[in-house]
Amino acid sequence: MLKRLLITVAVVSLFVPAVALAEEIGIFTDTSNDYDLNVSGGHDVFSINANGYFTFGPLISTVFGQAPVQATIDMSASTSSDAYTNGGTQAEEDNFSGSFTIYEFGTLHILLAGTFGTTGASLSGSGGSGNFQDSTPPTSEVVYTSDYLDFTPSTNYQAFSFSLSSFTPGLSYTGSPNTVFLDNATAAGSGTFSADPGPTPDTPEPASMFLSGGALLGLGLLLRKRKA
């Protein structure tokens, strides 16, 4: 009986799908305390306008390789939900929506950009540290774009997580709606971005490929005429 049970378990395990691991798209490292938390028009607002470096993940293929790229990030997210605490001083606020763009410094090429809805994004923390994050699923909660990557294959899962530090003043829960810890505070931090499956290198549009092919054909005909 035991032998039959072991054989059954072994056979079933062969058909259990492997759990896919999200692929790291890249990491943004902040070099300035330009993460701002405040209250505006009854909404709690989390915004970032910071300089730093963006490094593509080890399995991501772009012209930059894995060298840090000088970059600027712009993010704006807001929520009208009240904050709450699960006990102690740990505070959390949910239902943020917004967008972010990470530009290559100097060229303004988009290294990575994204939008996120009101279902999954949350900000939580206590004292001088916290976290801002969101992920897909829910379906299309986070949607990525890039000038260098094609995210079409990875629409089933895209996620980001900002590890926040150096909050001034520190995060705390006061119990007052919409004035909890997002009022005139600043912070620093780094953001990690991932997707499953990973993106593919962006390729030229068919029209641009046709034009470049036509130019090469024309150049070949011109050289042939000169030789003749």
C-alpha cells in the first residue's frame, strides 16, 4: 500500500507545473532625497523626482548591458483611501494609482515607464523606513513600456517595489483620515522592477526596416553603376 502511494505521488509530481520566477528588469538607485509625501486636495500624494542610476537586470539584453546608466525618475501616485494600522506603529495606505518614467539622463530616452491602477499599490512603513509596491495580478494592474524592451510577452505579471529610507519626519500612524504619514515628509530609496516572463529586446518597426533595406539596396545599385 505504501509503495503504491509513493508511486502515485511521484507520478502526480511530474504533472505539477513549475512556479515561474519573475525576472528582474532593473534597479533604480537614488542619489538624492527627492521622494516627497504630502496631502493635496484631500488626496495623499507620493511623488518622486530624483536623480540616480538605473541598472538593467542580469538577464536583460540592451545596448547598456549591466552597466549603471545615469537616469532621472519621475513618479506621481495618489489615493483617497484612509491609512490604517495592523497594530503598533506600522502604518499602511492602499489603493494608490499613478505612473512613473525613468529617463536616460541627457537623452530623455525611456529606460522604463509604467502605469498602475487602484487595486494593488500600497505604501507602508514605520519610523524611518517603508515600502511602496504594486504587482500584476490583478490583471493589468502594472503595465510597463520602454524604448529598449518589448513587454508584450510579460503582460501576465509585472511588479515594482521601492525600498524607502531616511524618512523625515518618520512614518507614524495618528488615526486621522488622510493626514497619517504623508504630510510634508521626504525620503530616499531604491526601486526594483520585475516581470514574468521577461521582456525581449525591442526591434525596429517594419517600416523602418523597410526604409533601411531600401537604402542599402539603393547604395548597392549605385556602387554597381560606378563599377560599370
